[in-house]
Amino acid sequence: MSSFRMLPRRMLPLVAGVLFFLLTVLNPAGLRAGESPREQLANAKLGLFIHYVYGITEAAPGRPPIQDVSAFANALDVNGIVQTAKSMGAQYVIIASMHWRLTPLYPSQVWGALFPDRVPRRDLVGDLARALNREHIRLVLYVHPDDRHDFTQPMLQKLISAGYCSPSFHGGMPYDPKWNRLYYRILDEIGRRYGKDIAGYWEDGNGGSSNGVTVQRIMERYTPGAAIWVNENISKPPSTLVGGENDKLFDHNPAPHLYSTSERQVAIVIAKGWIATGGKLQYTPASMYRFLICSIATQGEQNGGVVYASSPYSNNQWESGVAEGLAALGKLVKANAEAIYNTVPSRAYVSGEAAAQKPKWGVAVDSLDGRTVYLHVLMPPSGATLQISKPANGVKFRRAGLLSGEAVKLRSDSSGYRLTLPKAVTWNPVDTVIALRVK
């Protein structure tokens, strides 16, 4: 603190700007150091969800399916995943560490003792964790409490003989202590291998087939303060955050409009399905961006924001338009990074989950220190002047400006404030951000 006191007052804004640059540009993930993984990802805004392991049954364009598990794991370029996540501005990546007949993406000794031909030699999870951590992007591992519905009959018979499956199992997801004993062993193995390198877990299957308290204890044993989601918006153990999957959440309306959102994390499929099956990008980058902005401004949204789900083929190509669309989304996000990362839903202009509960001009977020209110003007007026109401929390504003630094004329009146754009500046059809500095 003493060194800051020695600086001339006129240099303080410059220092603040440099600090912001270091936080948002050199560390594009926008995650704050010194926080637990749960705290970091609770206030995260954007993630990428990859169900790669299911792709072992699917053909890449012009290629037959890779049936050998090791060849399939060896095929994925982790640096390509990192670059895709980085290009879209993702703060975390969720990847299926095991799925589809419980095929792991790491050399599992537990599963290998039962099915050695279904365990890869490559440590794909470890490779991806290290590559993401170098870019300050956190890794979350998808796990499934009961994948037996995918198993072949010979696999089930082997599990029954080994004492890891009840003879009465017929394909559902019942509570089965024998199976759970194996699931807990696999979770413990994952935790011992990667607990220090990951931020947490995303558990599928709504947590109904295992003991959630036991699962949470295992996960947090190796990843203290872990961020844990359970599919289907469950808010009981092991979940420490709330979220779930949504095959389709928002419509294809090409006209700008406000989206209904959720205070929970939402994982949205953006192509044909969770895995690469010859689909194409279903949404425009602008619509994905605007849904993201409506989401991060939703009151109570501290569960990880929006996760866009898509997976590459085994030749590292993405479905048509996905890679380009995510990169275009990233350009929109990074252009307004100051008003996205390290913000919270605004207390001055509150947005509910329904579109009708949002201000008619758009949504707002507050800086973490409460000194700035960022208006995301998604539905601009026809003229250069926007009328906004009085802030709900009673704060007053001393000046306004665009993120580019140009001043916006600010005038208070009986109903609130009038904001007028500078001459030669027009409203951005995707999003115009106005920063209101609090007195």
C-alpha cells in the first residue's frame, strides 16, 4: 500500500487500467486468484462442454469409427481443445472423463482390472488438465454414477461375477450398493490422479443412484472447495452449485430480443447433439452472445453461467460452423470483457429469469466493487437518447461512457436518467455497453 500512496493522484487511473489489463487480457479467463474452485466457478460466465468419449461410436467425416480405445484417446489434440476454449473466452472446460460403457479417458487401474481392453494407455485427462492450466482455464470432469444401461450383456455378467452388480439389474439406474462400491473406487482414483489439477465435477444421472454425501466427500477429499454440479438442477449433495443440461433453451428468432434465462448454470447443445454426428451450428454467434449477457445479469446467477456444448470428431474437426461460431462469439465477449467477467447481477437494474422481468432496453451488471454499473443495451431506442429509470438500490451516477472511452451525456430527471450517445456514434445492433460510474 505504501508504494501506491507515493504515486501522484493523477496516475491512479492509469495504474487501475494496467491492473485491469493484467486481469482481463493476460489472464483472459477472468478468474480471481486466492479463491476456492467453487468460488471461482460460481462467478464464472462461460464454459465449454465436451462429450468426446461418446464419439468412439461415431465416424469422423470421411473416416470410419475408431473402435480401439487407445487409438481414440491418442487421436485428440488437447492443444486444439485449448485453443477453441480460449477463442470463445471460456473460463472452464467440462469433459467426459468416462462415459458410454464407462470408457475412461485415462489409464484407469480400477476399470482396467475388469476390462483391460476398454482402458486407453494415454492419460488424455492429465494432458488436457495441464494444457488448460497453462492458459488459466479450469478443468471440470464429467462423471456418471451409473452407466450400466449402456453395457453389453457380457459386461454385465462379468460385473455380476466380480461382485460389482446385482444379478437383478435390468438396465435402469437403481440404488445398488454393489455398483456404488465400484463407482466410489473410480471417483477415488480420479481424485488421487487429478484432484489438484481440476476445479471440480459435473455428475450426470441426477445423483439418484448413489449416496450423494459419500460422493461429495470423495470429490472434496482431493479437490478442497470443489465446484460440483449434478444434472437436472439438483441442489443436494454432492452438488455445491446448481445446474443442468438443456438440449435447446432459446429460440432461433433472428430479430434482437431479450431471452428468458435461469439463475442456474445451463449447458446448451449448440449443434446436432452432445457428440459430433454430422450436425451444424444451430445458433448465430450474436444470439449466443446475447443469451450469455441476459444470463449473467439474472438475479441469483452464481452457478457458473452458460456452458455451450459441442464435441470434436476423432480427427479434431468440429461440426460445421462450430469452431468459427465459437471464435466469433469470443470476439464479441472479449470486446466487452470489462462488462462481463468479474461482474455480478446488478442491484441497480434488476433482471429476473423471465424476459418480461428484464428492463425493456436490456440488462445490467455491477462491477465487483460496486463502483460501476454496466448497461448492456440490447434493445436500443430509435434515437440517440436512452431513458432509464432510477436505480433500485438508490445509487447515484456521476458520469457515463462507452467502453471505448468516449463520454456519454448523462442527465438526471424526475424519472431517472437520460443517456445520449456522442455524435457520429450509433447503437450497436448486438450490444452497446454504457459504464455508469457511481458517486
